[in-house]
Amino acid sequence: MSHILFWIIVILVVVDFLFSKSLSLLNLKRMTTALPEELKSIYNQKKYTRSLEYQKTNIRFSFISDSFSLFVFLVVLFAGGFAWIDDWARAITANAYLQSLLFFGILGFAMDLISIPFQLYDTFVIEERFGFNKTTAKTFILDKLKGWLMSGLLGAVILLFIQWAFTATGAWFWLIVMGGLSFFMIFMAMFYTQIFVPIFNKLTPLQEGELKSAIEQFAQKAGFRLDNIYVIDGSKRSTKANAYFSGLGAKKRIILYDTLINDLTTEEIVAVLAHEVGHNKNKHIVKGLIMSLVQTGILVALLWYALSSPELSYALGAKQPSFHMGLLAFAFLFSPVSFIIGILSNLLSRKFEYQADAYAGKNYNATMLINALIKLSVKSLSNLRPHPLYVFFNYSHPTLLQRISRLKANSNAA
């Protein structure tokens, strides 16, 4: 049975890679040098050519980096690399919890080290070439160190909690893990911006002035309680812009990238925030959290059955079953379920985006939102004509042209 599971893992990983690259190839073939008719009101030929260059460069780079990752994975798998790390951890300590920490710590650190050259090339060559990069070598190194520390601490806590629940609680495993992970997800939704964002970025309250007054006026008109508006120094890493809501209940915060403030007019920024308010008014944050909890419930239920089978550990070459080897094998075997969940999540997310756009168009100004979306998409050199299949499987947001079309249709209907 372990031999069959081994080959199922190989097939799943390879098929996932081939499918992903096939979708990227469809995107690549869809790109034409002539400016498409539907983009003539958005792009000029020079800017459109620049966008094509950026998209093609990223697709080709992704193919190289992902091919390398696949190659490394297959070499490690066929050479018994996972079993070697398992043996090494067992030689260091007989404690099962420390073995899991050592196993995933070494594996995660090694994987990230291998990917660093690609991260450097992406940041300091590709993003730099197209005028997006603002990251310095110092910022990159500090981000790495902070990221390792934060992911190590959080990962260790979650890993040990799940392992303890599986080892010590028996039939209560599903309920205890679901309760713990639910608490963690709600905690992160409420406090991520306050606790974790400042580790990497500086948050400052939006200063008094025209923009703050315009935002507060719209919030009051919309009946939206607004206490916290912050500006994040996104420009220290990239020229790309964004804005988002964070938190639940009284802990809600609006986060504006400083690049957004620099790129858009006051009315356009308020339109973007009206879209975010639309998410809140339609309870998308809560619905998204509930959806994540349901997905987690499915994951935990399948994990319980999977970890109860020693064949998962043997499939990766282990000499004896262990929690950490079983968990790793499960992560590979779970990919088809994750793939289906991802499709459903994207469908729902795109629906939410349309609803938030509709709210902004109805309660503020559809034209200003359209202008903002165009500016942000053009500045980031987005692919405005991705292949429909690529959108279906990968996009959490509708395309720019789809959003513009829907906003105009809603405005005309009104």
C-alpha cells in the first residue's frame, strides 16, 4: 500500500505542475502585440507593450523557478531525503514532539534557503527592471530573519498543539483541534494588524486633512462606524498600491498604502474604501471566516483518518511511522481536495468582489471606482486580458474589464 501511495504522491505533484503551467501557457498565447480594441480606452500602445513584457517575464520566470522546485522535490523524494531527515531527527532525540520540530524546522529552512536566489532575482532584477522594487538589501535580510522567527514560533505552536491532540486526546481530536484552530483564526482576524503587521511595516494614523475628512463623511453617510484609519509604508518595498480592512467588530481598521495615497485622487481613494465598506456591509469578512472554518473542519477530519494510517509515513520512506512523516504525506495527498476547495473559494470571492463594487457604485460613485481600478491596474502592469480558464482556476477577483462592465451595467440599470 505504501508503494501505491508513493506513486500517487508523485503523480499528484507532477499533474499539478503540468496543469498550472498549461494554464500559464494559455495566458501567454493569448497575448498579442497589437493593442486589443477593448483596451484602447485604458492603455496606450507603449504602456500595453510594457505590460506584455512584464507578464511574459513573470510567466517564464515562474516556469523556471517552479520547474526547479519540482526537480528538487522529486530528487529528495526518490533519494529518500525525507526519510533521511526523519532518521536524523530521531538520532538527535527520542522525544516525538522535538522530532517533529526538528523535522519541519530543517525541511522548511532548507526549502526557503533553496528559493532565496529566485526571490532575489524576482525582487532585485524583475521588479527592479519594471520600476516596482523599493526593497533594499537590508530590508530583504531583515524581512527574512523576522519571517523565519515569526513563522517558526507560530508554526511550532500550531504543530505541537495538533500533535498533542492527536497523541493524547483520541476521539476528541477533531473537536479539540477545530476549537483551537478556530480560536487562532479569529484571533488573527482581530489582531493581525495590531500585532504582526508592525513587525514588518510602520503604521501611522492618517493625518487630518481633505482625505480624512472625505473618508469620515462617507463613513458617516454610509452608517459605518469608523475609528481607525492608518497609513502603511508600502513604498519601502514596492510602488504597487493597495488598501484593505482588518479586524472584526470594534477592532476594525482601514489600512491605506502610502503609494495608494500618492497615485489616486481623494475621490478615487474614497471609492476604493467604499468598496471595502461594501465588503463589511455585506458581511463578507465574517462569511469568509466561516468558510475558512468549514474548510479547516474538512481538513482536520481527513487528517484524523490519514494520521491513523502508518502507510503514509512508509510512503515517504520512513522506517517507522511518525506524526511528522504522516502529516507531510497527508499534505501532498490532500492536494485534490485543496484544489476543489480553491475553485469554490475563488468563485465565492469573485462574487463578493462584484457585490462590494455594486455597493461602492450605488452608495458613492461608480465612475470614481472605475477610474481608481484602471489606474491601479495600469500602474501595476496587470494582465487585463487573462485567459478565461486561468481566471476560473486562479483569480480571487474578477478581471478589470469584467468589473468595469458590471459597474457600468449597474449604473445604467440604476
